[in-house]
Amino acid sequence: MATMPSSTEVVELLAQVPVFSALEPSDLQQIAALAVPRRFEAGQVVFRKGDASDTCYIVRSGRTRAVREHPDGRTITLATFGQGDIFGELAMFEDERRSATVETLQETTVLAVLGPDMRRLMSIHPGISMRLAIALGRRLRESNERLARQSFQTVQSRVAVVLGEMVGQAVADGAPTSDVPVITTQASIAQLAGSSRESASRFLAVLERAGVITQGRGRLVVHDPAALDAYVY
């Protein structure tokens, strides 16, 4: 059972969530009143593709990933989530089935907000609905711009960007700013970069020979995060 953080801590965490970026402090306080702490062990499934979409989750600590299974049996990583990230957010607006499975990569604590509770709050305070719509629209534009950039990038550039994002999340979670440990696999990096595992592996080997990273089983260490910028264009 996860311990309940103070209301101030909850509001501070909610303020980090991009989808809540347009909300007022008073809005965040009302959402905080709905939040319930939950804890998941490493490797635990939070929800599966096809489950009822009744709860959204904000990550307090740890790391999760969204995956989908390909008909040929492969598992494809769609996204990873760390502190301050939200997943399952469409539950705030509708009761559609989950479009992906979310599982933890390490022990993870979250704040859970029930969709029906959130919809009641929005019906009482229409301004919250409007500000959420603005933030979601902004997030959609950013996603579209990122996809457009990726379509013109080389594999090495996409992999460098993915590594940079993982480093940023690790640092936000308390890791040092150099020699940054990142828990991931070559397959996950390749999936997030939209490349084959072989192509991603070859570029990771280039980074290792250059002394930028050191690879291990299920993790790697980024010694010089700034050096990744030289591979992004």
C-alpha cells in the first residue's frame, strides 16, 4: 500500500504534468483531492489492452512503459513514463477500452484518479474542461511536430534523441547529470526510435566505442549526455 503524500506534494506533482499545464493552482487542488496513491512491483501490469478505461495515473516514482503485441508475437514499446508523466489520461473523458498494455519497469508509485470522479469535477467546473482541452491540443501539436521531425531523421539521430529523453527522465528522478544510469534494453530503444534492433545496436556500439556510453544487460550508462547532441540533426 502506497503512503499518501501531503496535499502540497500532490499539487506540486500535478503541476509537472503537461496535460495539466494550463490549469490554475485552485484547479490542481481540486484534482489532488480526488487522487489516491497506489504502488506496483517491478514487472507488474497496471492495465491491459482491452481493459475498461476507468482510471488515469500520474507517476510519482519509478518507471512504466506502454506496449502492444504484434500479431507475429513481438512486443512493441510505444512509450515510457517516469516521474511527472501521466498515462491512461483518456479515462478522464470517456470509458473506451485501453488501447495498449502498461507495465512497470521497476517498483513504481502513482497517483490514481478515477475517470468518473474527474468528469464530475469538470461538469461542476467547466473552466477546468476548457483548460484541459487547451493543454491536450498543445500536447497533440507537439506530438505531431515530433513525428514530423522523426520522419526526416536518420536512425542514429532518432536513437540519440530517445537516449537523451531517457537521460533527462533519469536525472529528473534523481540520477547524477553525468555517468547517468538508464534502465532499458536495445529492443526498447529501437522500438521508441522506430528502427530495427540491429540498426539501433550498431549505433549504440558506435557510441560505446566513442566512450559516450557503456552497455550492460538491461541497462546502460550515459557518461557524457551532452555528446549525444552531436548525433542529432
